[in-house]
Amino acid sequence: MKRSLVVSGGLLILGAILLGWGWQHRGDKPVVWNHQDRRFEVIQQKNNASG
């Protein structure tokens, strides 16, 4: 039981580190799955600034 808690805690810390690293490298963009190419694509957002 204690060993599984240590392993799960380590995986939780590793996940938090990877999440932070991805966020710092502009990984906070929306993505969709392209069924034809079978890969993820970043959604290109347009700025519709009126004025």
C-alpha cells in the first residue's frame, strides 16, 4: 500500500511538471483531431476586432 502511494505521488508530480512545461511552450492552444490525416491540428483563431 505504501509503495503504491509513493509511485502514484511520483506520477502526479511528474504530470504536474510536464503540464507546466507544455504550458510554458505555448501548449495552451485548442486542437482538433483530423480524421483524414489521423493527427492533431491546431485551430487557427482569427481576431475579429471591429473598430
